[in-house]
Amino acid sequence: MAKMESRTTVEAHSGAEAGLADPGDMQLLAKMGYKQELRRQYSTVQIFGVAFSIMGLVNSIASTLAFSLPAGPAGMVWGWFTASILIFTVGLSMADMASAMPTAGGLYWWTHYFAGDKYKKVLSFLVGYSNTMGLIGGICSLDYTLALMILSCVSIARDGEWSASNGTIYGAYVGLIVIHAVCSVYAGKIMPKIQTFSIFMNIAIMIATVIALPVGKVTNGGSLNSGKWVYSHVENLTTWPTGWSFVLAFLAPIWSIGFFDSCVHMSEEALHAARAVPLGIIWSSGCACVLGFMIISIIAAVMNPDVSATANTIFGQPMAQVYYDALGKKGALGFMGVLIVIQFLIGLSLLVAASRQVWAFSRDGALPFSSYLRHVSKRVRYQPVRAIVGLVAVCIIFGLLCLINSVAANALFSLFVASNYVAWGTPILCRIIWGKTRFHPGEFYTGILSRPIAIVAVTWLVFGLILSMFPSTGPNPSAQEMNYTIVINGFVWLAAMGYYFLFARKWYTGPKMTIDAPSSVGSVSGEGVEKEKSLNGHDS
């Protein structure tokens, strides 16, 4: 062990000389078996900015408003309030582990570390694939929504007399994906500053929305809805019972507050990761809880009292109708234009974070073409360029669902939610069951409340996973109204497990050490395997 600690110190010193990281961060990463390969350049605020930018509260609320509108204003407001608090417990549980063990592949790494010996490999493999596919689904859904937002502006400009064909939507989607890829590769040097800029943009659009909507509504001769109507009026535009329709409004925050794990994937580029990553997680999820409630309340106060008119808008986006009703055509176009810029930044940040998960999983040899995808380009500021390119190729293929219909395209949303909920819940559950003696707190720790919070978080994730599989319109959906979450995600999970038991179990050993093998993701030496067992089984 003394030899290993000595080697760790040497690795840290050499990496520090190369300008990649501070020795302290490198030593903590080395204890988990990895050498420093990416450049650490993100401050605590910028790590928070990654998650806060990806959530993009106003944009996310605009994208998911259709899921909470059927329950009326009370369902929108209190559905957000209730679900966001429960989601915050997930963030707290994740922050505990992220502070103790900050690595880009955190979710599957923690699963392997905490799980019982019989289940380590298979569960970490499932979590890694589920998390990767969830992030891919997130990229697809974000850029699909961005394409719809851009095209809805054309529809508003033409007074609703034009609507985009599926081919036009797919063309816009592909173009946006490619632009994001080019920007993420060549803007790597300024990406931390872009995250800071995104924070200010998101705050600006929130302030503008909560001020301009009510002022515009009153100025244009309208009146605000009463507080009683906003906070107590329940409707039911579905064929579900009213109580369950209210619960289904939880889907809006479930889909909106969903990317605080991006902080984890940026761990190996964070300065003082043991502090920056957990703070980024809890700040972003906490802000979503409080600020989201405020934004939803304002929207409910200015929206058309005829909820169905907003839900069935001709513009294709209920939020576009809210802006149109309160601010008129020019005001709606102005706000939608700003939302488009922010949505673009959201997609850019998510692609960067997702590429780090793909890179980390490839570093451990789990993905097809791992030896290709795990390459880090030293010419482009130590970035996993090939992982970015691979992600873009997969997203373009998945985006072909846009050519079928909107129902098929919405399956991209379900891929993101269900896959990520499995990826988030599994390591937390493994820690509850097996991690009593294995967990050693980092700089951030919720103390005596850590275990109760983890139990609440897992319970919520199981409930949210089941909820995401319900058809939103009613118990007897048509083919167009059916929720295909179980089909899409079931295929992903079964395919991952089939791949594991048929092939990967023969060579996948879990996280691999790169301290002793700087340029290889293949087999680890016997000495390295023993060290890996020690690292993943006893030492954090």
C-alpha cells in the first residue's frame, strides 16, 4: 500500500506539472484508481452552472407545461412543490457520495463500490448503460424541443397558419445536434465561461418572465387570476380520476429537474471536486425547487382561465400561448427568441456532460469501441472528442423517431427519465443495503440524516419510475396517446443485460485502474487487479 501511495503522489506531481490539476484533486482521483487525463478548469460556481444551465428552469417548464396543465393551476403549482422537494432528497444523497468519491463515471462506480460481491459487476454495468442512454435521451429530447421552439416562432410569426412537417423538424434537429458538437469541441477553452454566462442568462429570463408576464397582461387590458384560483383550482382534462390526474402533474418537475447528476460527470474537470461537485448538485436542485415554484405560480396567475385553450394551443407549445396571451405577438416572439438561445446553451452543456460519462464508461472498457471512444485529444484542450462524435452519431439515429410522429418522438423524453431514475436509485440503494461500513464521508455530508434521506430518495425514485410509465391522457389510451416508456426503456435494459450475460461478463470487471496503465483500457495486470479489489472493496 505504501508503494501505491508513493506512485499516487508521483502521478499527482507529474500531472500538476502538466497543468491538468492540483495535486490534491489528483490524489483523490488516484485513490479511486484513475490518473488525471482531463484538464481541471471548472470552479464551484461553474460546476453549479453546468447543472443549472442544463435544467434551464424557464425552458424546462415551457417544454413540460403540457404534462401539468391537465390538472389545472393547483396541480401545476402544488405538483411542482411536492415533487421538487422529494427530488431534492435525491440530490442530497448523491451529493454525499459525490463528495467522498468524485469521478466522471460516479453512478456506476459507486454502484460497483457499494454492491455485494455477487452483484457488483452486473449492477454497475446496468447503471452505466442506463445512465448513458438516459443522457442520450436527454440530448435528443432537448434538441427536439429546441427544433419545435424555433419552428413555433415561425408559426407565431405567420399567425398560426403554418406548421412544420416531420421532415422539417428532423432536419432542424440534425442541424442543431451538429452545431452543438462543433461548439462543444472547439469552444472547450471557454466552456467554463459559457457556464457562467448561462447562469446569468437563466436568471435574467426568470426575472423577465415573472415581471413581464403580469405587467404585460394588465397593460394589454387583461386581469390576473386570483390567488384562490391559482392555488386551489383543480381541473381534469384527462379521463383519469381527478386525484390521479393531480399526481400525474408530478411529471413536469420529474422531467424538468433531471440533470443535477451532470455535476458528477464533470468531477474530473472540477477544481476542488470534493466540495465543488456536491455543492453544484444541491445548489442546482435546491434552486429548481424554490425558483420553479415561483415561475409556475406566475404562469398560473396570467394564463387563460380556460385551461383547455392553453393546453390545445395552435402554436404547438403551451408556453408560447401563455406569452402570446400576456404580451402579444411581438412580445411572445421576443421571449421565445431568448428561450431558444438558452435552450441552445442547455443542449451544449448537456452534450459536454454526457460525453464525459461516455468517456468514463469507455475508459473502463464497457462500451462497444471503448478503445476508440476513450481517447482524449491533447490538441483540443484535453477533451474526449471521439466520445462527443460518437454521441452525436447515436443521437442523429435516435432522432429518426421524429419522422414517425410526435408520439414516437416523445419516447425520447421517456428514455431520459426512466433510465436516469434507475441509474440514480441503484447506487443509493446499494449504499443503504451494503454500504454501512464502506462509506467514508467527504467534505460534504448530511450526517445523521444521511441514511433516512437516502431511504426517502430511493422510495421517491421507485414511485417516479412507475409514474413515468403511465399514459397521461387516461387508462384506455389509443396508439397515439400510449406511453411507450416501458417499451423503450425495457428494450434498453434487456439489451444491456443480454449483452452483459452473453459477452461482457467474460471481460467486464468493473472500474479499471489507469494509474499503472496510462494508455490502455484493456486487461489489467494481476497486481492492478488486486489493487482494484482493494480500492473498490475497502478504501474510498
